Amino acid sequence: MKKIIYLGLSLLSSAAAVSCSMDFEPTGAYSDKTFWYSAKNAESGLTGCYLPLRNGSMFGGMAVAMEECATPNAYNYANTLNWNDLAKGSHTADGSIFAGRWKDAYTGIGRCNMLLQHIDLNRELSTEAVTQMKAQARFLRALYYSVLTTYYYKAPLIVDSPDISQVGRTRTDRAEMIRFIVDELGAIAKILPRTYTAKSDQGRPTAGAALALRARVLNFEASALCNPGHETKPWEEAADAAWEVMELGVYSLYQDGYAKLFTEAAEHSSESIFNVEAVANPLGLGHSMDIVMRQYNSAAPLRNFIDSYWMKDGKPREESAYADSEGYADLDPRFAQTIVYPGSTWMGETVKTDNTNVRFTNKQTGFIYKKYTVYTEKVPGDQELNLGENCSPTNIMLLRYADILLMYAEAKNELGEMTEEIWNRTVKAIRQRAGFTTSSAWAYPGADTDEIRRQIRYERRVELAGEGTYYNDLRRWREAENVMNNLSIYKYDGTLIGTRNFNKDRDYWWPVPSSQLEIAPTLRPNNPGW
């Protein structure tokens, strides 16, 4: 679907902004009715529903890497979108990321609602085409609402086209919002295709994408943050949702190398479930991971994260036969496939610690994330070396199969239903794909729920490193107050960068942005502590 990203962009703003009160049809202009008559305009309207995904406050720019900077995994020196304030616990309800993500979510929701209300007016598309476009819009709307419930606890549930009267809405009960999202995704999974045959359709949501998003939402709801009593039913729903994805028979772990999975060569592989599509284009239709990792080092892995890696026998250093290995030797094979570190080779240079590398900088912490960059050990060509902001070509995977396997393993373990068969299909399979060659690295730990939980949580941190999932994992596990409070963070050599804090009575949920409360006081009361 890379080409639908830039179809009809000039029509999007007008399509999204049309007042619902317009009922005239002026010559040479579009009304909310006439805009939807043509197939071209309808496709442009659908494109508008996708576009907020690419915004820097959502999943575009360097967003997935920035999310890592609110955890012990990474550091943002520039306080981009106030991510560093969030990490330090000094954030306010005026933070740019809070306002931006709320705005982007509702921009997407408004466009989806506009399409859903008006696309039946179309005079050129087949009934089946309209049905499929509606299903895509419903998926995207559910995705935007899942963002709101994941970060802001609850928000107004709006299913009508944008109208000024919506400013007075109150926040909808969270349980109602979650049920709406889950029911919508279940319903559209029966409408969306399992796969697409046309290359131009790649990137559109499938039945599997709907089921995978539903699994993620239910996994979040089953966890300690939303299920403090550890009730069984939420975990059963989460396990069943992940299992549905697994039983589709559509997805499997990509076997041509863990590092290669995050390159353009592996796009739309058997592991990819739903992407934010990217194009290397001067118009800025990609993301910014290359320039960020190469030139700014503004989402720099921390020594705290590096020290969390286990050894190549699948055990923490203090329990491993390789405990005395020096430097970066004998670590989990994903370490070298994820992290640029001093002494390694990247972009044709040996990585130094004095900031004298010519093609890149690692001055913030000494480390760099490799994921979603075009760079390898080889010297890059001029085109790759000059990739600017929003020009990176590699799709960002919002949903991938390894994540689903780990969700299923987690849910079954929390239910006390983990078996060796489940372990082998999930954790063992992921570790074997990662490149472990010692059987102890994937051996079933036995019926020890706590030990399996420790291993699954390690696996999520390392397998999904740099993909923006760890922040929400720490929140939903209610571990943020332990892991991110009074936390000292370090460069490669142990130099102290600073201290981070997390207020357990305030920081598990983002505030409704101050700018929104000024516009709509009915959104009060804000979340606890705000």
C-alpha cells in the first residue's frame, strides 16, 4: 500500500474539515456529500484516515524509539516532545507528547467517522469495495481509540462525523470504550481479507491485524494495572485472542535473520501483521530513524539496558557459565543485531568512544539502535548517507507475530496453564530464531510460574527492544514504580547522565492535555494526580 500514502493529499484537509451542516452543492467545490461521489475522492478520504499514524506524536518520525526514552532502555538528550521530562518525572499536563498524541488520535477518529458516515454516497465504487473501505476505517478508528485508552485511561467515545457540539462531550466509561474496541475488531475481522493479493494493497489491515490488535488491547486489560485483583477471565480473553491469531495459519516467525527483519528487504514478511508504511521520498513519506540514529543519537540506548542482556546460554550473567566474559562478548545474539556498541563495526567504521567517527555520532551514551535503519557494517552509499527527516524507507511494524506469541505465553502462564508444548511454540521458537545455539537457552523451565514470568518479561524487553513496547509493558505490569523511580542512568563507561523518577500515584496514566481542558472543561476531572 505504499502508493496510497500519497494519493490525493490536497483533498484531505477539506474532507476532514467539512461541517456536517453543509447541505448545498456549490459549483466547482465539494460539499460533504459531493466529495464522496467519486472513487478517487473516496480513496483520498481513506488515505486521510491512515495519515495520522505517520505523525511524530503517533508512530511516525522517530516515535517508536522515543517511547524507549521513557524507560531504562534509552535516553533523549534533546527533550523531544517532552519525552525527557516524562522520563525524569518532571512533566506537566502541557507536555507536547500528551497534546500531540491526543490530537492525532482524534484527527484520525474524525476522518474515519467522516468516511463511515458518507461513503455510501459514492456513485462509482462497488458495494464490496465500499464494505472493505468501511472495514479499514473501522480498524483504524479502533486503533486510535486503543491509543487513547492505553495512555489516557478514558476519553470521549465519538462515532459521528466531526461537529462543534462534540466539544461538550464527557469522557466515556473505560469499560464501555474497551468493549467497543474489542467488539469492533472482532466484527471487522470477519469482513477484512486474510491476505491481499495485489501489491498495492499491502499495508492495509487484514483479519489478522484486527485480531492482533484485539489481543494487544485485551493483554493490556488483563495485566495488573487494569486487573489488580488478577481475575481469571481477562487473562482467558487475552489468551483466546492471541490464539485466534496463531490459529489463522497466516503468520510465522521470519527465519532469514533477526536483524534483517527490520530492513526493507523483509517488509511484509510472514511475521509482519500491520505496518506504518514508509517510502524513501523527498516529500517526506517515510520516518526519521536513519538520521536520528546516524546524526543526532537522540534515542540512545543506555548502559542500563546493555547490562540487562543475558548471556548466550540463555541465563543472566550472574547465573551463567559465561559470567566472566569480558566486554560485550558472549551476550544474547540479539544484542549485536540490535545495538551499535564501542568496538563494533558500523557504516564502515570501527565504533569509537571519543566521538571521532566520521559518518555517525554516538556521543550521548556510546550506543546506537540499529533497528529500522538502512545501515550495516558496510560503507553506505551517498543516498543512504543523506537520508533526512521523514525520508527513511523501512516500514514500522506496529504488530508482529513474535509479540503475539509472547502475549499468548504470558496469558497462559498467568492462568497457570503453561506447558512445555506452549513454551516450545512461543519462547523457544523466538529464541531459536534469534540465533541461540545452546539448548539451555531455550529449555523449558518447568512448572515455575514466577521463573517463567521472569523469562517472558526478559524476552519482551530484548526481542522487542527499540520498538516502543517496553514503556507500556512496565506500566501494565505495575513495575514502573520499581524500575523507573529513583533510577540513575549511565553512558557506556558508567558515567552518570542523570536520575529518573516515577510517581506511582500519578504517572501510570497520562493527563488529559491542558489545552484540551481549556477547550472542553467537560473532560474534567483529570486523571489522579493531575
